[in-house]
Amino acid sequence: MLERFIQHLRTDDPGQEAPAATRERLKGRFAPGSTRRMTLLGMLVGAVVGDLQPAENDAVVYVSAFGEGRALEDFLVSFPAASPTLFQTSIHPSGVQQALIGRQRSVRELFPHAGGGQLPVQGLLTAMLSPAPRAVLVGGEERGTWLVDAKAVSDRTFAYALALTRDPGLHPLGRLTLSSEIDRNYPCFSGITGKMPVPPGDLSEPTGKTRPSPEATAGRSPVPRGMGVPPMSGSVTEPATDLTIEAAEATLSHAAWFELLHGRHEFDGPAAEGWRLQLVWM
């Protein structure tokens, strides 16, 4: 089991705020003139991570499923007379790099993660396994327009940054634990309650084969690929919120992970294939 304590947390949820309004709201957080070439995501991430003041010995972990998707859309729309300025913005360094460069900060460890269906847990594992005394986990997305239907950009804008330490210190905000889910009898997350109950009867593979006996599965991986795993959802304390967990793989989406942080919701359940996440606020 991996355990870390949340010492600092910053979130920004613009909702349906127009990108121009978001930029206007945040530009005072940066040096004059520095935001002219920054992306919307770069400004959002820069604002939240700026309050945490990453130090040289900190490990910085950055996660974004789509990155500067809105900037890419704007560049593609400029065709056939492709805009050089929009091209530069579309290939700009990641949001967290824009934030660090603008503040002239250097760090020894920077671990970027992009895409992937298990993004939050990948970022958490990277932060928790780093030997650095403090890890800063940063993430965000920027809302797209015409590429949303193709699932090539995010459908919402948000950003967050949290500082994680091994030592609880004085009055931590919360505690995060990641544990590997192992059930020797059957590939199912044991001891987890959810909103969607497991249907009665034997679970079978898509080919119709019946479930093997515990003796036959001894020593195998707890969640072999191809098995019919029932839909599951982690238990979330009230107030209830729409936390999307893809049932087939028990995956916590990036937007749902942001909602847990932004709304200070507690969570205890599967968050990625083979991993259980527990989030407790103090």
C-alpha cells in the first residue's frame, strides 16, 4: 500500500466561462507580457501551481489527457492560410512547463503523462513512487469545440495542483492511499461497495466458458484480461456527485478525479485496473 498526505491543494473550475474571460481573470497572476503566448491550459495550470511554489528538490508530475486541445483546434481552423502564431501556440510546451518557465523555476524531476484511460492513477503512482520528499501533482484540460464529438479534446476546462508528502506534518488536508486489489478466489475487487450491485449467478467469459475453480486459478493474476468483470462503482460519501467510473475497467476518469479534489469528496473504491484508491479529507 502506498500512502501520501495532501499538504496543499489548489483547483480552478471555470465552468462555462469563455476562454477570453478566463485569460482576463488570470493574467494578473503572471508577469506583464508573459501571457501573450501562453495557452489557456498553461495559464490555468500556472495559476494553481504558482501557489505551491515548486522547489528544485520537488518532483513535479503533470497529467493531461488532451493537453492544449483548444490551441490545436484554433490552428486547424486557420487553414488553408495556416497561422504561424497559432502554430507556435499549438506546439507550445505543456501547461506546467509554461508555468515553470515563466517563473524561472527549475526542478530536478518532471514526469509528464498524456492520454490513457487510467491517467489519475498513473500520475498518483508516479508521485508516490518518487524518492523526492515532496511531489507536486499537477493536471488539467481545456475545453474544445468541434473536436469534442470525436473525443479528441476535453469537453470541459479545469486545473488542479496538490502537494504530496510522506510525513503528515501539521494539519494535512487529506490522506491518499493506493493499494493493489488481490482476491485469490476470483478476479473481483473484494470488500468494495458500489451503486451497481454484482448480478447474481456465475460470471463467465465472453466465449461462454464457465468460471474456473479457485484451485485452477491459484497463483494467476487477480484480473486476467478478457474475463467478464461486473460493473462496479466506488463508494462516495454524501453529497453525491456524478463521478464517472468506466464500469468495465473500474477506471476513474480525469474529470471525476478533479471533482473529488475540487469538491472535497471522499472516495473508497477501484480507480484503475487492479488498483484501489482511498481519499480521506481531514
